[in-house]
Amino acid sequence: MRKNTLGLVSLICFSLAAAGCAKKEMVKTEETVPPVVAPKTTTPAIPAAPPAKTEPIVAQPISEAAVTAESTQPATALDTVVATLERIFFDFDSFVLSQDARDVLSRNAEYLLKKQPTARVLLEGHCDERGSDEYNLALGEKRAKAARDYLVTLGVAGNRLSVISYGEEKPLEQGNSEEAWAKNRRAEFLIVK
């Protein structure tokens, strides 16, 4: 009888501990991927290729009205930015497209449809430094999605458009003035290869 009571008490304690742990928020830290170890073989191994050289980013000819500048940052590890289209700006704490923004998006869409019919575009949403990091990331995403949705209504295929938010992480202009903040509330359009 004493063994059964001890087992029951142990089971209850374990259950309570497990239930208490289930309520804790799990935070996943960066994990390193262990190196892949090739099995030993008797055949000679193929020599490793030399590391690939990084190619310089080359801007394609684009109408001067549609392109503002080149970017040296890759969109992803596999993509290369080849050009940027005109950026659009937003009012404070808003992701609503102004008439100026719609005009710019129309020019960008026209260029993409006529000159770059298969190009992929990365839409980056940005914010000024006011607000929390989480809020600005969400607002930046809403800005990029608003621009993407408008480009789709203009005929650009949605599968060509990717969205990312940088929130306040990549300001266009440093400073704590309304002038600097206005330049940082924007969406960027990067043509990627």
C-alpha cells in the first residue's frame, strides 16, 4: 500500500511540474547547424570547388523617372539587387497610400510590366524611430503589403512580389526631426535577380 501511495504522489508531482512547464513561453535561440560528416568511402573524393566570387551588383538600364538609386544589399542570401524603383512615402502612423504614392506605384508598375515582365521585386517596409520595435515591424509590413496590393491591382503578378519589413532598423536619414522621420516612413522596391 505504501508503494502505491508513493507512486501516486510521484505521479501527481510530475504532472504538476509538467503542467507548470507547459505554460512557460519557449524562446528559441539561434541554433548552429552541425557540420555534415560524409561517410567514409573507398572511392576518391571530388575536390571542393573554390569559393564563388561575389559579382558586383550591376544596374540594368531603367528609365530615369523610375529609378532612384542602386542598392548594395542583397535581398536574400541567393538574390542580388540589380536596381531599385522609385520609393513611396507615408504619413505618420499610417499605411494608407497617398495620391503621390499611387502615382509612383503606377510608374513602377508600368516599368515592371513593359521593361521587366519577369523580374521579381522585393518590397521593403520602413518606419521612423518613434514607436516600439514590434509596432514598427508590423507597420512596415502593412506599408509594404499596401504597396504590393496596389501593384497587383495595376496588373503586376503577385507571385513576383515579396514583402519584408525592417521597421525602424534601416533609416534613410539619421536624425530626430520631422524632416528625417518623414524620409524614413517609406516603402522601397528592389528588383532582384
